[in-house]
Amino acid sequence: MTMADLLYHHDSHLDRFEANVTGRRTTKDGVLELSLNQTAFYPEGGGQPCDTGRLGGASVIAVRKDGHGEVWHAVDSDPGDGPVEGRIDWGRRFDYMQQHTGQHILSACFLKVAGFETVSVHQGTEYTTIEFAASDCPDEIELDIEDMANRIIAERRPVRSFWCDESEVAGLDLRREPKVGGRIRIVEIEGLDRVACGGVHTDNTGDVSLVRMIGRERIRGRLRYAFKIGARAHTHHRSVRDIAQRLMDVLSVPEERIVERVIALDARLQERERELGAVERELEAERAHRLVQNARQADDAGRIVVSAFDEEADPARLRRRAEALCAYDGVVFALGTADSGGVVWIAGHGKGVQMDQRRLREEAFPIIEARGGGKPPIFQGKGASMERWDAFVEAVCRCAEVTG
């Protein structure tokens, strides 16, 4: 089979072309794939997703290159044998041209300013990530890099590609060593970057429009940055602007005082939550006291059994109630509340009591199909049903022994 002419290497702005189907095959998942004598569809690779679009009346849903270098187009129907018109989804293509060119600019700027080499790249549907061989970077350096990248974009530097032989690579001062041999495609940003790359790019840096750093994380001892590039950066800017405007309206402060106001409100909220927590602990302590008072007298084993199923109780309050019960001598308790068709349960004991965790799992858990765990004196989790709650309580009681 003759390899297809890769039209996207000649003209990344080509969005319509004619081609003949040269091969068909069906994947193990039953998807029809076509090969063509020439294609402008970019196959997934190099961190860049594939193009989508149309081949005649068929939708192109995926494009990939096999191990022999042949490009296969996954389609939802067979467009037939005659010449077919290929139409690229231009919005998607140009978006990823911006992402890819913007990534080259950023990788070059990180290398020049901070000495960070690019380890990996992923161009996602929401943002592009670049991972660097570095463990830390000062905030001011990050700002310098972003500013440099946007200056280069504003300068509209030419972006061009050319082919060379493997023997010529040593004299090209590439940003990184090529991962392929033989004839190698080089992408160059004038005066900034030169790297082996088979992807599609804008004709000049100006078409990238804008880059914005939106996040950073450490992974595997390296730094991974997330960027909004091109139209995505402008959409992100508008979103942040709208959020800022809403906050100014809600908080009745100018933009420069939003953070100050939010910090003050957060401090007040935390104080109120502490006060509310103290009140709730007192309330649950009182409820625990009433439960103990209303419990039946100690059984033959000296256990005071406390059981309560409160369908309206919040699990956090139920936990506070359980913590209060732990202060009572000889108490064994099981508390529960309804939760999404099941039950949240808390079991435990007070002073002078021990509970056999193994028996609890073997004898009590199966009754309500419970799962969960914990450590003395409180165990908690979820169960599938409350229908056998009383049997669950009895099993919990059997697992407890008064020692004091």
C-alpha cells in the first residue's frame, strides 16, 4: 500500500481536499477505518488530538497512524469508492494549532528563562499541560516566562517547518533530541525555538493570540503547569471578569478589595462554625444523657444498651452524640440514620467496656449488609437496610464485654 500524502504537513490551514479511498478495515470494536491516497486529517500524536470532520457523507470520528506510518480514518459509515471530499472541523483544528504553537513558545521560554526542559505535553479539551524537569519555580520567574511568551506572540514571529536528514540534526541546535530517525520534520519559531515535530501549527506566533498560566502542581517530583492558550485564554479571561463582577456586586466592594473581603468573611464564618460546633456538642451531650437515662437497666452482663434510630439526624451530629456516649460507664450503643435508601450507623461503647472488632464484623455487619470500620471506642459506616435494625443492635451488644 502506498503511503498517503500528508497534506497537513504542506498547509496546516487546508480544511477541504479530495481523495480516493485506498483501503478499508474493521477494528475489533466493529468500527470502519479508511485509508486515503492523501489526507489533511491530522492523526493523534505528539500530545495533540486528532482532527475530526467529514469524508463525503460520513463523519470522521477519529484519526490515527499505525506502526507502518499509514493514516487510518475511523468513520461512522462508508462514503463509497469514488473520489470523496474531506472537510476538516476547522474550529477544532485551529484550536489545537493554537495549543501546539503556544506550547512550543512556552517550552522555549521556560528553557531560556529558567533552564527547565520539557518532559511531556498533553493538549486536553479544556487546557494544555506541560511537565518540566524541575521541582520548584519562584512566582516571579513564572510571571517573567508568561510575559516573555506573550511578547513573542505580539511580535508575530514566523513559524515555519522544513525537512532535514538525520545527519544534519547536530548542526541545527534543536531544543531536544529527535525521537525519530531518517527524514525529520523541524518546526522553527524565528529567533526562539527549533524542534523536531510532526504536528500542525499556526503560520506565525500572533495567531496564538494569548497564553495564560492557570495552575501548577508537583507530580513525580516534577512541575506540571496548566495553560489556557489562544481563544481558550480569552474565554477564561471573560469568565474570570464575570466572576469578579458578580463578587463586587454581592460583596459591595471594588475589585481590588475582593480578596480582603473574602478573607474577612471566611474568618467570621470559621468563628461562627466554632461557636455552632460548641452549641451542637452541648445539645448532643444532652441528647446522649437522655438516651442513657431512658435506656433499660443493665443486663445480666452489666451492659447498659443504648439504641436510637433518628431518621432526621445529620451524620456529623450523630457522631457528636456517639462521642458523648463514650463518657458513660458500662454503655454499649448503636445509633443510626437514614441515608439514600440505606442507613448510616455508628456503634461503640463507654468506659469499662471492650468490643470485639472481629465479632462485630462477622456477626453484626451481615445483618444490615454493613461496611465501614474505625477504632475503639467508635465504629461507623453505612448499611444497605434498616429493616433489621433491632437485630443489628442485639448483635452489637453481644460483641461488647464489661470489664470495669
